[in-house]
Amino acid sequence: MHYDYSSVRKEMVKRQLIPRGIRDPRVLEAMGKVPREAFVPDAMKADAYDDRPLPIGQDQTISQPYIVALMTEALELTGTEMVLEVGTGSGYQAAVLAELCDTVYTVERIEPLMENAKRILQNLGYANIRYKVYNGTLGWPEYAPYDGIIVTAAAPRTPRPLLEQLTEGGRVVVPVGDRLSQNLIKVTKEKQGYFEKNLGGVRFVPLMGDYGWKE
């Protein structure tokens, strides 16, 4: 029997996102549309809309729905932007972004995760996503600058190449801290410099690479 997840998805938006202050109607619509169950392992499909991160293999996770919505809303997307995602993971965040901007450029260092995410996203019909297996702390220079950059793993500090690959007025959202706990930081690039806003405490897997944590 095929289970209809659409009602559970609507409940997730109503109970997890709106009460916590997610206001952007476009973000709420995207979160209510993207089938999160497609991005979790078969054994966890019943838990797809739980208010928590879930393991996806390779010591990685799919983020809690609220955190995906919070990070997405912080980019302030209107539909015309080019967005870089560092850490494709399950592909779920890329799908949400693809609903809200012109083009998503997504980078993942673990090839099996990228291959799985790419297969799911293509099966769902997303044609505005480009993929690269690469060290995401270096960004994706060929297509820079980006209007928004989202980092789905925790860095000791905001990677310098990502700041350099932002447009003026562009925003990067990144968890910054130690390996156990971080703050979600939104950095806006202005003529006068970079301006930071703390969006609250989070816990992400570590960002590995030249401008992240060493193996």
C-alpha cells in the first residue's frame, strides 16, 4: 500500500515551522511541497517528518525540518538567485532551494552520497541543480559569485573562499563553533564589509576540508 505523506507534510509545516517563527510564505510552501520521505533511508520513511535530524549513512544526517527552513529563510530568496550549497548530503536541502531560486550549485565530498542525492533529485524532476564532488570549503569558483551560500556542516569559522564567492548583498548561512555545538551564523556581504547575525544554537556534523576541520 502506498502511504500518502502529504497530510504529514502539512502537519510538519503547521506544528514545527510556523510556531517557531518561520514566516516566509515561499519557504513554507516549499517545505510543504518537497517530499522529505524520498530523501531518507527506506527503514526511516515513517520518521521522515519527525522534529529531529535522521541518519543517512556515511556518518552524515538529514537536518531537522525546522533547521532546513530556518537556514533557507535566512537567505531571503526571491526566485532569481544563484545559490551554492556546501554539503549535498541527502539532497533534501538542495530540493528546497531549487523550489525557491534560479539555480542551485551543490557540492559534496562523499561520492556515494552525491550519487544517491543526484538520482533522487533527478527522479523528482529537478532540472535547475548542478552537482560536483569536491572539497566544499573551497566553494565552487567557476560559477561564482553567488547570491546565497548555505553550509550544511559545522566549521570552526566561516570559510574565507565562501565569503569571497558572494555577490555584494549576498548572504552565507553557516554553523560556526566547535565539533560538538555551534551557532548558526548569517553573514551579509556589504560594500563596507561583512555583517554577522547569530540565528541561535545548532548542532551539525563537522565540515571537513582545507577551511574546515582536518580529517
